[in-house]
Amino acid sequence: MDLRAKRCLPCEGAVPKLDAAAVARLLPEVPKWEAHDDKLHRRFVFKDFLEAMRFVNRMADVAEAEGHHSDFTVHYRQVDVVIWTHAVGGLSENDFILAAKIDAL
């Protein structure tokens, strides 16, 4: 199933973080993201600061709708995004769902 069609599920830490095999299986669904340190990472580069901020605002809308929020840093025209599930101390399927929805922006 397309990750963009899924919804993030509430997570209170009752499920374990994804193991390496599960991460390897899901990573091709978000090919521009890298997985390391139990987190997903991606850098987006835009033409200028305003375009980067418009992206951040759209990304915030998606994250709020999913109830799953990423960390990000803006460096003028670059936006570095890091996603992981705090409640499980690593990656969950929610992280891949959010990454796919961010990619669709």
C-alpha cells in the first residue's frame, strides 16, 4: 500500500521500534531519505528563504493533521528534516508515512 494513503496511528510506546529489516523494507518507499541513528533524515534545498519557509509551513500542516511531528532546521534556503518516534525511541511506520507525505509536498 502507498504510504501516502495511510494515516499515522497514535503511539504511546506500546509497540517496539522497527528493526533493521523492517527499516530496510520501508526505506525504498521514501528513497530520498536516509536512515541512521534510528531516525530518518532529509535535506531539502529551495531557491530562497521564503520558499523554504512556505515549505516548512506546509510541512507543519501535514504533521499536525497526522499528529506526528518532525524536527527541522532552516538554514536560509535549506531545510533539514529529522523524523523519529520519540515514544518508541526509534523508527516506527508513522515516520515513513510522514516522510512520504512530506515528499508529496
